[in-house]
Amino acid sequence: MLKVDGQRLWASLMEMAQVGATARGGVRRLALTEEDRRGRARFAEWCEAAGMTMRSDAVGNLFARREGTDADAKPILIGSHLDTQPEGGRFDGVYGVLAGLEVVRSLNEQGIHTHHPIEVVSWTNEEGARFTPAMLGSAVFVGATPLVDALRTQDAQGVTLAEALEACGCTSDAKQLTTHDVEAYFEAHIEQGPILESHGHPIGVVTGGQSIRWLDIEVTGIAAHAGTTPMPYRKDAFFAASAMALELEALAGRYAPQGLVTIGQIDVPNSSRNTIAGKVAFTVDLRHPDDTKIDAMERDVRAAFERVAAQRGVQASISTYWTSPATPFDPACVALVEDATRQLGYTYERIVSGAGHDAIHLARHVPTAMVFIPCVDGLSHNEAEDALPADVTAGANVLLNAVLARAKVAAPVLA
Amino acid sequence: MLKVDGQRLWASLMEMAQVGATARGGVRRLALTEEDRRGRARFAEWCEAAGMTMRSDAVGNLFARREGTDADAKPILIGSHLDTQPEGGRFDGVYGVLAGLEVVRSLNEQGIHTHHPIEVVSWTNEEGARFTPAMLGSAVFVGATPLVDALRTQDAQGVTLAEALEACGCTSDAKQLTTHDVEAYFEAHIEQGPILESHGHPIGVVTGGQSIRWLDIEVTGIAAHAGTTPMPYRKDAFFAASAMALELEALAGRYAPQGLVTIGQIDVPNSSRNTIAGKVAFTVDLRHPDDTKIDAMERDVRAAFERVAAQRGVQASISTYWTSPATPFDPACVALVEDATRQLGYTYERIVSGAGHDAIHLARHVPTAMVFIPCVDGLSHNEAEDALPADVTAGANVLLNAVLARAKVAAPVLA
């Protein structure tokens, strides 16, 4: 099996981590800032040094093309994103971009030509930390967000994406890819969770993105004096919300191990220490790989919350705030990743992506697969985010061989 | 039994309710504002018309004296406060002051002289809505708050109490009462809770103020991604806090019916909809008439919360923020209130005061009792606060007869 140069990849990752490096070992390289401009420029230099041709689209997505032997064949995209969270780490996003570059460098070094062209891509504003929503560049690429809307989006200082692109020196090249022009998309990423590490697997073969359902709950009881209202007279919205929370937690057990439930935000308006809560608002985040299961989870949540409300004589208003269907990846592409992993001798497991990725947008239009590698303690979006060099290399080796299988070798491997 | 003139008392209450009247039928008469100045002036006019002598102390407490037949006998104080909440009602506080005035008017009308002098008092800034803390005037009177500290206290606009007193035209008269000079203190007040109304009693014989304990809780788990962290790996601080809340609620049952538990405030710092709560802070308010029981409640709360924390692998930090001991009222004064109630033929119950009152400060230094009357729907600190004329009269009748029993009739009743 072909292998990448793990040390070269690691060195590039560490060099890129200097662009926007923070005092505590993390990276702050917000989308289309001066740091991001420097990061993008460094990436372009490396790509050009590897013989690739750069172009950028109207939303700043950056494509580096290595030609195939068939000028009419559709390109294979490999990529992820170079932007980071405000207190981000050295691997989230950048790993997928530089692993793509390393695939091309390895092919060059080993004199391998492919039938299909390969384009390494960095998507703009994946983190959503500067511009909302997250995964904006890939959303525009696949048509999920209209370009005009994206360009009008403002950051917290009122700077539009269009202004930020100009300030960053991004120019839109005339000839652009569309989803119809793409043969397949591969993305390598750190897991951003603890599963692979705890199971001791260097590789996760990602089978798709899970279904997400966000609910808004408002519980209405009666605000009253904490000192003068006997317990039996109370309609305490907070105790009711607590009972709902534990029902929700118990419900997750019925959808184990894949069902996930989280209450991220809670608010008691006009709260005071000696006033019984009259109103409590909270959020619910439901996740499951299977859309029919997420529907069932939502039904169960509604029934449980309404039961608690009735028992306690409070009102519960439950609304669906946002829903994102499950996104299965392309079975053929997933099989290529799994085959490459097995042939390289790595232990692995099939895994569902819990977080959002550019690959989720791509997968709805283009045959797509992802490779996960473990991150230390499952930590991400954190300056302490870390990954082991051996795992970084393993993921890139899988990427290389999966891409090569799809891109088709056009000349004999010199080995 | 002697009776007050219920219609006269009601008319005075309604007239005073015009001073600071709000569009929605409530009253806004914050301490030492122009509205309060007008309310105090109206009260003083009425007292002088009833033959009483006015004086004010250094913190603006207003005393109206009706002489007794023994110039050396200590006065009986009757009173409450004229200030209101920003969106207050027509009865909280003012009822106790004008019921005191009505006691004197009734004695005058019926030609009754008492051995002890009677002083009707309005305490400054009971609500704590303009100056902190609440019950400031009575606190200074009993020495719980030093006068110099009280005078320095500022409102939200930076106006000191001393400046507000001057702006309000309050002058400190030379000869002032001390707690040693007071024979007893009686206060009538609306219940501010639902007990009397629900039991159908016009009178509550208040036996004292309850013990209060305020705790601050901080639960520390691990913040993590809602989409990538399997349920068994989570240390969810919010689910832990919810479990603690339900333990707290269950614990109240073991101290029923007198034990009260409330979580008034909760905060999840840096919360986001798709992040598992890493930290949750919340308050606990414990109340019980008995100090030894409140100690036991706090011990039980701590044990329960620590057990939940251990079970869930999170940390719980529990600190006692404030404690206020139980304040039993004087058994002899309480008996006078109870005897008067019984002799007047009113149904009643013995009740503990859940809220703070000036009487709580007085009771620690002077023989004290309170009379409660119901308020509609238990509502108070609300523009819709209401009381029935029959109950308003009943409470004043009880006050009249209890005060008279303590003040001792000096000349035969003309009836």
C-alpha cells in the first residue's frame, strides 16, 4: 500500500499552527481575517510548489488543482477548512486540508498520475465563529445558501462577508466548479469526540451525519413569594423543568447508544432568589443517525413533557426550532475508505459524525465519505486540542489510498 | 367588644391609594420620593386631626403619639410602612399604618383613655425597592443597622438616604424613643400568601417569623459537544442540577407542611444550544419556623447534593450565603391577639410569617405580635393586590382590642 510522508504532513501542520498561534498553544484564525489571509497564502504557496493551479470562487472557497490524465474527467475533491474557533486548536479543519495536500505531494513524489484530476479545497467560514451560519462556503457551493445572502452576512462588527473577502484579497476566478462537475468528495477530520480514543482505534470510517432536532420549551407556572407560599399551592416552573430534564435523560436510555439528548441553555426571566420561578425557557438538542428514530424521540419528548406539565399543573409550550435530516454518505465511497483502512492494517470502527462538517453539505449532492482520527481526550474547539502523529499519518494514508482508488491510477506505480 | 369604623378605615386606604396611583390600579410610592412625601404629609395631617403629636427620627421613621393617662408609662407602638414596591398595591404596609390610625380614631370617638400612650409609626423604606436593605427604618430603630451606614446608603441613581431625607423635608426631632422605651409593638398586615384565603379565615394570628437559609450551589461537570459525546461519557452539569432540584423538592416533603424550598435563580455560564453544560450555578432558599429544623434541612440538602454529584461524577460546591434565624413573637402579645380574635367571633389560624416585616426587627427587642388578613389570590407586590373590606375591618378590630388590652383602659368605656 502507498503511504504518505507523515513527518512532512506533521511539519506542515505545525507550521500552519504558527499562523494565529495563541499563548496557550492554540490557534485563532477566524475566517477572512489577516490571520486567515496569511494561512490561505501559505497553503497556496505550498500547493503551487506542488505543481497545482489555484483558483477561488465568489465566496472565497480555495481550490488547488492537480490535473488528471483525462482532461474531461471530473475531479475528486479533498479538503476541509483553514479557519478556526476564536480559541481553537491545531487540527480542526486544517488537518483535512493539509492531508489533501499531502496526498498530492505523495503522488508527485511517487510519480503517480491519476485518471481523474484531484482538487484540494479549503471551504470558507466553516466554523461559523465569525460569520453565521457555520459551513457557509460549502453551503454556497452546493446551493444550500444563495450567494447573495452569503455576501450580505455580517460579522459582530457589521462587516459583510463581501467586504471581508475584498479585505482578504480574495478574487473570484471566472471558471468555477459546480456540484455536477465533481466526481467525489473526501474529507479527513479529527473526531471531536471520545469514541475512537476510548476504543483504541486510529481510524473511524464515517458512514454519515446524524439527524438533528432542536426544540424550544417554555414552562409556565406561577411566580410567587418563596416565603409565603406553601409547597402544595405552588406551580413551580423550575421544578417542573427539572422533572422534564430527568425524563429527557431517561428517554435517551431507550435510544441508546446512538440517541443523544442535551439541554444546553436555560433561562428564568426576572428571576430572584426568593421568588418561585413563574416561567422557565430551555432548549433541547436531539441527535440520532436515523431520521425515523429522531421523529420517535421528538414524539416521546413531547409526550413526556406534557405528562410532567399535567401532573404539576403547569403549561408546557414545545416548538421545533430547527431540524437537520440524517445524511448518509455514499456507500461506494465509504467502502473505499473502509477497504483502504483494512488493507493498511489499521483497526477501525464505522462511526456517525456527530458534528457538522462541509462533507454534510457535499454529501447531499456528490458521492462523499469522511475519515476520522482520534483527538486526545475527545477535546476540540479548545486550545488544548491535540492529536497523535501516528494517527495523523494513519488518516492521511487512508485518504491517499481511498482517493487513489477513486481517481484511478493512470500509469504504473513506480515502487 | 369594641369595633373600629370599617368604612372610615377603607375610605382612608382608598384616599392614600391615590397618592402614587398607577394606571393599572396599583400604587408607586417609593421611599422618600415626592409621592412618599405626600403620603407622609397626608398621614401626619390625619394624625394631627386625631389629636396626636408628630415626630420623626434621624432615619425618617414617623411617630404619631396619643398620650396615656400615665405620663411615665411606656408607649404601645402600632404600625407598618407607607412606602411601596415600584409596581405595588394598595394594602401592603399602608394597611398596618392606617389600621393603627383607625385604632386611635376609634378610641377618640368612644372617649376611651388608655394607661399607656399609643404611638402609630410608619417605618422608612420597608420595601427595599429604593434603598437596600429592606426594613431599613426599623433596622436602625432597633440598632441592627448603624445610623451612619443607613444614611450613606445610595439608591440606583446614587442619591444617599441622607440626601433623600432632606429632599423629602424630614427633620429629626430631638427626643426619640429607644427600644427600651417601648411597651409592645403590634403590626397588622396582609398575609401576602394564599393560606388564610384558602382556609376561609379572616384572621391569622402570627406566631413569629420563620428561619431562612440561602445557599449558593455550583455544579461542575465537563462542557462538551452535544453531537459528538456519547451519553455514557458525559458529565452533564445541567442534568446533575436537575437531579439535585428534584432531591430538594422531595426533601421538602419530609419537612411538610412548614418546610419550604425554592430554586429562584439558575445560570449556565457560556451556554450554547449544542454544548453540554460544564458548569451550572443556582440558588436555594430554605425556610422553616424552627431553627433546628432549618439546620437539619441544610444538612439534608448538602448530603443529597453531594450524593447526586458523586453518583454522576460531577463536583458540587455548596456555600451558605445568608442566614436569618427564626423570630418567635412574644407569647403574651400573641395571646392578646388570639383572645381578641376569639372574642370578636372570627375564625382564625395561627400562622408563621413567611415574608420579612418591620415586626421581625422589633420582635428581637420588644414584645411583639402581628395580625394577618387574607389578600385576594394570595397576591402581593403586584398592582392587582387586593383585600376584602370585611377582612380589612376584622383585622383592625382585632388590632384595636389587642392593643387596648395591653394599653389598659384608664376610664370606663362609654357603650
